[in-house]
Amino acid sequence: MSKTLFEKIWDKHIVQQIEDGPSVMYIDKHFIHEVTSPQAFAGLEKRGIGVHNAKQIVATADHNVPTLNQHLPIQEELSRMQVDKLIHNCKKFGIELYGLGHPYQGIVHVIGPELGITQPGQTIVCGDSHTSTHGAFGAIAFGIGTSEVEMVLATQCLLQSKPKLMRINIDGVLQNGVTSKDIILHIIALTSASGATGYAVEYAGSAIRSLSMEARMTICNMSIEMGARCGLIAPDEITFNYIKGREFAPKDNDWDKALAYWQTLFSDADAKFDTEININAADIEPMVTYGTNPGMGVGISQTIPLAETLAEKDQPSYLKALQYMGLQAGNPMKGQKVDYVFIGSCTNSRIEDLRQVANFVKGKQEAADVEVWIVPGSKQVEQQAQAEGIDKVFQEAGFVLRQPGCSACLGMNEDKIPAGKYCISTSNRNFEGRQGPNARTFLASPLTAAVAAITGKVGDVREFLN
Amino acid sequence: MSKSINIITSSAVPLPIENVDTDQIIPARFLKATSRDGFGKNLFRDWRYENDNEATPKTDFVLNNPIYSGKILVAGKNFGCGSSREHAAWAIKDAGFDVVVSSFFADIFKNNALNNFLLPVVVSDSFLQQIFQAIEKDAAAVIEVNLTEQTITIVATKAAERFEINAYKKTCLLNGYDDIDFLLSIKDNIKAYEAQIN
């Protein structure tokens, strides 16, 4: 019988099916971090049980770590306590920890792939909704709550109901200056912030095939922003070449065996999807959000929609969002003043993102009245940026290259955007208060963020290229 | 945490806003605790207080309005979208709610709620509007949620709707079992599966 990519992986991981209930799903890889794990370990202790298999778990500290002076003790007491708790729990249960000071430390969804831990055909979970990132390798990867973290620690299994299946085909050639971030913001604007709830989404088509692994990760990363359980892309030569030779990638005979399996991971020609969407890549513009969920985005040449164009019952939430953002319906986004630029997060903090920004800003200067924070996704990304002289380019432009962590994506550490200020951000969420109480977020690609960094405004990167 | 739920009869707190994300339910800066307790006081923190200051409550926010109270929170569609933080479910439960009603829940939130004996009840758009109207008419309007029967009723008008929940989860909620108890009970099957894949 023909199967989708999702079904091939799903079927292989079902331990048993509960009658008139969910399936027991086996989890291959479990990533943990300091914020959503302490209560799970406390739960194990309360039950007097240990972890099922520590070798399938990898830990890092990312959510609340400072991005300056990481060699010093964490100043903020509660953050320090959470990080200390993680160190304690990892030691106690024998879990590998890439904590502060470790050369592999970084944002959990950056380090998994760069270390070769993330591989095709796996089931991967983490107490973080952006776990969908790892789906770019052709894996079923999704975020879970802390009770579920406890379940996976205790049994390496989860109870899951099979989601519906959606395929989004993006065919054709992207315009110059349009990136994978623009593809996913375009998709979410099209489907809405809840348009894929209950679905596993496979991204396919020639435009997807042409993307690098890092660009594919950006797309899968934001699957959750349209409500999807997970997002995935069939692995291909680009995937295999990316993984080969990485620290935890299979070696020698194991590699050949793994590769033979990975090459079977694609949706069969006549596999059935519950929903299918087709998009022409050439229609996608550089995108920017104007509202308070990631579905509230427009092409850079467009204007903020008028409330009248929405259903009457949707208007109050819409007007509330515009009021929070201090924006007027009908106005263009292009030209909107920006106070802060944040380039970072599990969506866009990888070396290709930093290279793109560096190439664009080389020889240019930070705009007056704009503060630019660049936060690499991991120690390895930071080191690579230094090796390539990208740090110097940023320094000459007046930007600060900080140290790895989640940073201003969610403002759990000191990196908060002040109330009322506008931040163009390469992260994934523009929710009210996400980057700090009353902070206002415009989501965009690293290139569009770079334009704002040197002009102080939301601009169209295409006008700067050619 | 009260384990096991069945019939909840209570007035309700209306939150007729769509896409309420978990950053609103509990902002990230309050996720630094290492226990599950005490999140209720920061529920909807930035909608509740002006300038993050408990001395200046926003009087127009429902949780600050003394005419609304009860164990049932009624919210617009796509409730709980965004982050996977279970702290959102802990905060709602800790603030005294046993049920959240919406026309649509985000996936991860729904699981988190169920794992904390906070019942997510999915109703039709039109029934959701009927509940909001009933509360608008009478802030103390009583709603009855009956898990055994899988029904939700506006007591004054007797308007009722059936809601879905899978049989496994229903049994868990009625009896106070959680998924970890179940998974631990099938450890042998899990080990057999592992032996077969390795």
C-alpha cells in the first residue's frame, strides 16, 4: 500500500494501539533544556523511578542563559537555579549535558542537527514547540509539555493520536532576496495561525528541494505557528551530505545501512493527503508581520489589511492586535520605523543566516537610533562566524555579536525589548509581550532585518540587490 | 492538583478573544520556577496589570471584574496556541479552573490540559456564542459540564451540546489515572519493541 513520508515513520514507531484511544509511540531522541524539565525530573523522583535510557537524551542550557559574559556566574537568581537544577539532574540520571561553557552548547534546535544527532526517519521530541525544526531531515519531531517530558524520561514513549496529513507544494523559482523565512511566513499568512492544527505538514516541490538544510529547518521550525503537530521534508542528497561526517552521524557500515533506509523515506507517488496546497514560488515577496500572531503578515509591497475585509466576528481580535502594535489599517509596512533589530533564535541563527547578513551589511553602517543584537544559535556557529571574519564585519557595521541562547526571541533572560519599541526580529513569534512587556515585534527574514539595521526602517531588500 | 473530574457545575469567566497564546496565559519571564505550584497568580499577567504592577490592575480585564467567577473559563477559538509550556495549563488550574471551553484548542495545550485534569471542552462556534450571550445576560449564568455524558449545558436555557473526548482519556479523567501510570504498566511491551528494532 502506498504511504506518505509521515506514515512510513509513524508506522515504524507504534509500540501498541490503545482501543478507542491514542497510540503508544516510541521516541528515538529526546532533547531537554533547563526551563521545561525540572518538574519532570521532580515527577520521576516522586514516583521513585529513573530514566528509561539516558543515552537517548541530550541536554543543553539555552532558554534563560545570558548572551553576554557567559563565563561569569548567571546573575539572575531564578535563571541560575534552573540551570543548576539541570546540571544536577543530568549528573544524577547520567544524561549528556552541553551546558554553558561546553563547545557544543547552543539552542537545542540548532545543536541537534549540527551535531548529527538529528537524523531521517527518527521520532524526536523536546519540551519546546519549535522541535518541529528537526522535521527538515525527514523526521517526526514535535514539542511536548512537561508531563510528556516525564513520560519520555520514564518510558521513552508517548501517547499520540495520528494527525491528519497536509502537503504544501511550493514549485518554481524564488525571487532574488526572498528566503525560506519568507516562504514560511507566506504560508502562515495564507493558512492562518490555526490553519494546520491537527495536521502533520509535509513541505514539497521544486522550491523546497532547492533549499539548503538550514533553510529547510527555518521552514519546519515555524510549522507550529499555523498549529501543525509537526512539519517534515523528505530527505535527499542535500540532507545526506549535510549529515555525513558530523559528530554523531553514523560511520562506515552503519552509514551505508542508515543511508539505505533513509533513501526509502519519501511519500509514494499515489499516497493520499487529507489536504493539499499549491504555491508558486515566484509569487512570494519578502514578508513582514504587522500583528500579534505569525499569521498576520503581508508581502513587503502590501498594506496592512482593512478590518472591513475580515469577517465581523474576527474584527475585535484584529483591531486589538493593531492597537497593541500602534499601527493603522491601510498603511504600508514599508517605511515603518524600527528601534531594535534581533537576528537570532532557533528559526534564523545558523551560520548561513549570519553569512547572509554579513554579505549584505559589509561596508555599511548601523542606522542611527537603532540597536542591533546578533545572537548565534550555538558555540559552533559563533566559532565559525569568528573563523570567517563575520564578527569583524558586524563590529565594523556597529552591531554586537553576542553569545548563544534563545535571547530576545522570548525575553527570558536580560535581552528584552523595552515597552512600546519596535523590533524587527528573525524569530518566530510576534505575540503580545513575547520580546518583553508591551514590546512590538515585526517578524521577517535575516535579509529584511539587515535592511532595517542599516536604514532604521522596514524596507524591501530587493531594492538593494542586483 | 485535584485528580479525577466528572460533573462541574459553575458560573463561568468569559474571554471572547481568539488565538489566546500561551505567552498571554503565562509570560515567559514567569517560567523560572522548578515546581508546578503557584503559577495561578501570574495567569494572564500582562492583561491583568498595568506596567507589570499588581498595585495597578486593569479594571476592564475579566479576571479583575468581581462579577465574574467560577471554575469554567470560556474563550475564543484557537485557545492555547504557541509555546508548549505546560505552565499555561498549571496556571489556569492553579487559578481555580477545572474546565476551559472553546471552539478550537491548539494541540499541545490540549494535551497539557488533559494531563493536568483540566478538561478542554470543544463546542461549535454557535454554541460558544450562546454561552457568551448567556454570560452577558447574567454574569452568574451557570454552566454544567458532564464528562460521563459528554455534555455541556447552559442551565438557564437548557441549551446543550455534546462534546468529543476519546474513551481512553475519558476513563483516565474519571478515575484519576495519568498517562505515565499507563505507560509504566506496559514497560514489558516497550522493552519487547526495543529488542525488535535493535
